Amino acid sequence: MGQKQMHTITRASADAKYRQMTGQPIPPLILRLCIPAVISNLVTTAYNLTDTFFIGQLGTAQSGAIGIAFSIMTVLQAIGFFFGNGSGNSMSRELGKQHNDRAARLLAVGFAGAVLCGLAVAIIGLLTLRPLVVALGSTATIAPYAVQYLTPILVAAPCVCGSFALNGLLRYQGQSAFGMIGLVSGALLNFLLAPLFIFVLDLGIFGAGLATGICQTLSFAILTTLSRKFGVLKLSLRNCRPDVLLMREIVGGGLPSLVRQGAGSIATTCVNIAANPFGDAAIAGMAIVMRIMLGANSVIIGLGQGFQPVCGYNYGAGLYGRVREAFWFCVRLSTVVLMVIGALVWAFAPQLVEIFRSDPAVVAVGVAALHFQCVTVMVNGVNMMGNMITQTMGKTGIASFLAVCRMGLFLAPVVLILPHFLGVLGVEMAQSVSDVLSCAVTIPVLRRILRGLR
């Protein structure tokens, strides 16, 4: 290895991580990796719920604006996940093969791509923001608040995309604890800045967006520093040398994440459009439910994020038995956890919704939707792990198909069709119907994939 490469890669660190990921017992290894990811996701969800809570004190229209903004935030996450997971999937497999120089290039290209695409979204979004929020389902009363909230977030879009990408890139190196530090730092600051800007400085919903933008920028700065100093691969833009094959790998690995998040944005827009005829209360109620259930699902996403580097390293090393063992461990654990979460959310559904908005009409919609989702939430363990194993193995087509099922292929048409027959009840039950249909599709696909690993 040349002197230049030695500055980028710490060989001892890479070799030690390889031995850990391919040799240690599966359950404690996954738990050690997933706990920081779960904490990151829960704190990030708490930070989103904090915004929802404080903005809910301002009015129903402001609460509805959060639901509209969620579509834009999902797009920013999609870009970060596309580059973070796209580079990270291939990077973990290359680390499993001990091709460290190529892994370092994937790291640098993924980081640079996320930041540049975030900049493009910022420019386009700020130039078209008013018609954009109307197209996303805003009523006349909600639209001004959505514009105020989204403006500072779009200014910070390059940092938002870069943060999500860097978190994934650290995680795929088996360094999820450092990713947790970066995200949690920004989220904790938001707990202080959001009420300060909204109420003390009297900036209203614009203050909530400003706090989010500042906190995402802080997270980006911390994650960049941690990646340069403590990553198994040291982040350096000198390694940003894309070629056709490398970009094809990134697109292949990241497309399922882009499809999943993009479909989520489309589905959220469809929910807002479907709820629009039933008024601001329906939009606000569904926005609150999406945030609450995001918290439940973030636990399972964190577990899957602990599974992915284990899957990538061992699949790259040809240790398929460890891949199967890790997958089934995560499916069993995630199903049990979701059953417990579903029971708790069902029991406290009215109180959970009332935390964010005490309007009786909002509470009625939110409680009904939560109860439907609590009944079916446990199937998301299979749905999520199926998507993650196929994506990490580099099976782009299958992973993209599974990703689009839950949020796009099923939810979008279901939420637009059912309300014509069932009214607002159709909006409330659409996500549950979509989850069950997705599980029915995922199971036979997984059986085929797992048989191939023998």
C-alpha cells in the first residue's frame, strides 16, 4: 500500500473491524451495532415530535403545515439515504473482501454526491416553494405556514442531506456509535432552540423551521469531523474519483432507499390530498399519527441498520450462514418489539394525540388511525428486514420493488380509493391495509432469496 493510501486507511483498524464483523457471535454483535442506531432514530423522532408539539400550540392550520412539510423532509432524507446507503452497501461488501482503497472512494463519492444534490434541491425548492406546498395538498389556510416552516429548512438542505448520508456511511463501517453522536447532538439542541425561537422570540412556525435548519447544520459539522478522525476509512475528498462502474454500484445500492423514501413522500402527499376534503383537522390528525408511528418504526429501522453492516461484511466474505442467522434473529426480535409497541400505543392513543393537539376533531381522526395501525404494525418487521437484506446484498430490482410496495404501490392507490366509499375512515385505515398487502408480497420473495443463500 502506498504512502498516500496509508493516510486514508488505517490498516490495523480495518483488519480489526473485519475480524469483529465476520467472527463475533451474531446476536450480541447486532445488538451492539443497533443500539446506537435505535437511540439515534428515537432521538431524531423525539426531535420531530418536539416540533409537532410546539407547533401544535400555535393552531390547527400550523399543525397541518407539518404534514405538508413532511413530504419535503422525506425527499431530503431520500437523497441522504440514496448516497449513504448506495455507497455504504457497496463499501461494506468491499470491506468484507478487504478491498479498502475502493471502499474509501465509495465513501468520498457518496458524501460529495449527497451535499451537491441537497444544494440543487435547496435552489429549486426556494424558487418554487409557494406553488409546491399547494401541489402537496395545502389548504389556503395551511399554505402560508408551510412556506414559513420550510424556508430555513431548504436553506440548510445540503447539510440535511449530508448528515443523513454520513450517518449511514459511518454505520456501514460498523461505527454506528459515532453516527449517533452526530445526530443526537443536533436533536438535543433543537429541544432548546425550538421553544426559544417559537415563543420567546415570537417567531412562530418560522422559528421552528429555523431551529431545525440550525440543528441539522450542527449535526453535519460534527459528523464530518467524526468521519475524518474516527472512521475505519478516513473521509477525504481527494478520494472522490467517480467512474462508471463505481457510480453504477452507488445507484444500484441506493435506488431502493430512494424509491422507499420517494414513495413515502408521494404517499404522504396522497394522504394529505385524501384528507383535504375533510378539512384541516383531518390533515393535522394524520400528520400527528405519521409522526407517532414513525417513532414506532424507527426502532425497527435502527435494528435493521445494525443488521446491514453485518450482512454486508459477511455477504462480501462469502459467509452466507451468518447472513441467514442475522436475518432471522432480526425478524424475530423486531416482530416482538412491534407487538409490544402496538399494544402500548393502542392503550394510550387518545393521550398521545392530545399531547400534540387537543382539538376534538383532530383527536378523533388520530385515535382511529392509530388503532388501525396498532393492529397491523407487527408485520413491518418482515417488511423492513426483507427490504434491508435484499438492498445490502446488492439485489437492486428486488429491493426497489419491496421498497415501493408499502408506501407507493399499495398505500397511494388505497388512500385515494377508500375514502370514496368509506369517507374519512378510508384515510384512517389505508396504512394498515397497505402494510398487510406488502407483507403478503414480501414473504414469498424472501423465501426465494434465503434459499439462494444455501
